[in-house]
Amino acid sequence: MSWDARSAAALITALRRRHHDLTEVEVKSAAAGVPALGPTLCAFGNMPEGGTIILGLDESRGFAPTGLTEVSALEQAVAAQARSGVVPPVQVSFTQMEVDGSATLFVDVAGLPLADRPCTYQGRAYLRQADGDYEMSQQERTQVEILRLTSRTRVHDDATPVDGSGLADLDPDLRATYTDLVRRTSRRLQGIDEETLLRRTGVLEPHGDRLTLAGAYALGEYPQQFIPSLSVTAAVHLPRDGGPRLRDLVHLSGPLPVLLEDAMAWVERNTSSAVAYRDDGHAVDVPEIPLPAVRELTANALVHRSLSPTTRGKQVDIRLSRDRLVITNPGGLYALTTSQLGHPGGRSAPNEFLYAICQHLRGPDGIRVVEGEGGGITEVREALRGHGLEAPDFYDTGVAFTAVVHRPRPEQAGQGPRTPHVVLTPQSAPSPGEAAPGRTAV
């Protein structure tokens, strides 16, 4: 990314407000010299859009500057770690900034092409999670390797037949609603029998009596009897004060429309609302987070989660803490990046059959499961903006995708973070083998 005074100031303000690193940003004080960056360089190399390391800020002191000296020598040392510390080497570029009058170094790490992942450090592959690096599990490494091998050939995991399943395992109400809506919207499918319709729309396998994975997940009476991980885990994270760590931990099951409705009910009961008065004088409850935005993000997680055998055992995960709602699904984005979300062309369906089925599904409340026009992320951003909330954050590690919605903060007069004075100084030239500036970051 090309950093300037405005973008750097916005990032540092966000760090100070949130009091911790970000998934795509790692901060090191570098007060004692060159820090060991191997795991972080490796983790960012394994991220589709890389990440940024900031040297010269102290997280423990509210990201105050530490006052770097010999910045050129620091650049050379970091470049050496990027070239020889990780395999294959990652490309880095540098921007020297001044924060509150002190030198700070922004290091942009380019994500490796899928063909070169996973990147390793001392034989171990790393990924980012929240504000730290963690070692990939063997399951995650296998997932990346399979993605690499199949990147040029479309694999329809959602069309895989589910052994032991059949028409009797479909939910009668969902089945009836689905076939009715399909017939209403497709003249070609109006005059055929139901079984043929289900076969032609990917609910049944083309030749045989088994349900497809998409059919069982979307329309099955209880999909978890075949694949238990087609479920949702949700919990409230409590402050770390020595007491209980979680509250209202639930494991939701059932077909996809039911999972969506149950997840929304969980979010509603664990978030607050305020009383507002309309122009006509009537009082209404206004939720702290706009529920249509939460529904869209939750539906995306359920519909676009990876259905690959390599992600078996991993559920969609919803976590609520004091300052954020986090929704994570197994599997990364398909054929697009986080920076393309919500923009023209920023639309892709990793589970093509499941997505098509869900376009003809309604939840128990009669609302569509997916809108099907690709404008959901734009609507999420607009809904949050209308509520006075920050735009959501999106993180793609390649093996998981996370959406973060920031909860409203109590206004504290005079205690808000001060916007730092940031001055852009000439960018150092990339060292041999490094990337030129201008890379698009997460």
C-alpha cells in the first residue's frame, strides 16, 4: 500500500482506539533494535493480500512512538529476514513516516501467489488470527495445498453426494416452499415432476437417489446427522477478570435457513436496544447494531463457507465481546479479494449449487436467505453508517474468512484518542528483490 499522511493517521487512530494490533497490522516497538519478524512475515505471506508491520510504536503505551534511529539499517535488517528467514521469500516495501515528531517505519508485506503457499518459517507455516500469529494446523496446511492444486480447476464440493441420504431426509416444509418458488421463477421447470426438478437444480445427485451436500445442507431436516460441522457455534466473551470466560454458549443445528434464524435470535438476545421516538410520537426499540446487516453477514458465512472435506470439523463461529461482533466461516474468499467486496464485480459464489438453491429459500419469517444480486456488502456498510457505526472489517486468511462489526462505544467527553500528527517523508527505495511501492493491502 502507498502510505500518505491521511491513511497513516487513520490507521494509527484506529489502533489507539481499539488498544490492540489488527489482523492485517502488526506493531513492534523496535526500541531494542531489530525485532524477530519471521512468524509475522510468514503469516502475512500466507494472507492473500499480505499485511503491514509498523516499527517504532509501543502498544503497551497506547501506541506511542519509541523514536527510531538508524532507520536505513532497520530496513536492511528487515529485508534480510524477508529474503532469507522465510521460504519462499516474501516481498517487502518501506515507507518512513513521522508520528508525533518521531520516526516510524511502515513495512508492507506482499501476500504470496497461491502457487507459492504455504510460506514457512523454520519449517512451520503461520497465519494471522486476531492480533497475532499462529502456526497452521496440519488440516489447514492440507487445505492450502489442495487449494493450490485445484486453483485452475473448479471443484464443486457442494455437488458431492451424501452417502446414506435420500428424499426422505428433506424437511417437508422447506421442500415444498423451494419447489414452489423454483416453478414460479423458471418456465422451463414448471411442468416437470418434483424429483426431476430437485435433480436438475442440484438438490439430488444427477444419477442416483442421494442428496447432494448442497441439498442436504439447505433443505435437509437435520443435515448434522451426515456432517456434524454444518452447524454454528456462538458465545459471548466476558472480560478477563478471573470469572467465567463465556456466557450463552450455544451449538446451533438444523438446515441452513433455521441456522440463520436461530443465529439472529441469539444476536438479538445478547445485544442491547434503545428506545427511540418516531416523528408520530410512537416509541420503538432500536437495536445497537442494525439487524439487517448482521443477517447479511451471517447468511454470507453460512452460504459461502467451505464445504471441502478439508474443513470438516469446522463450524461457522459467532463471537460477541464488549466491543465487537465477530463472524467467522471456514474457507477464504473465492476469485476475489477483501478490497473488492462491495464494489462492482466484487461478487463470487464458492458454493455455486448451494447459492442457487438458497436464492429460492425463505426463512421461517418469510425473508429470503440470500438476496442474489451481489449488493449485500454495500447494504451492510450503508446500514452501519446509518446507525453511526464504523464500517465492518473483513479478513481473509485463505483458510478462514472473518467479518467484524464494531459495537457502539459510550461517548466519553475529552477522553477520545487524539489524532496523531503524521508527516510523510520520502519513501526508501526497495532493497534488491523487494516489491515496489503501491501494493494494495488488506
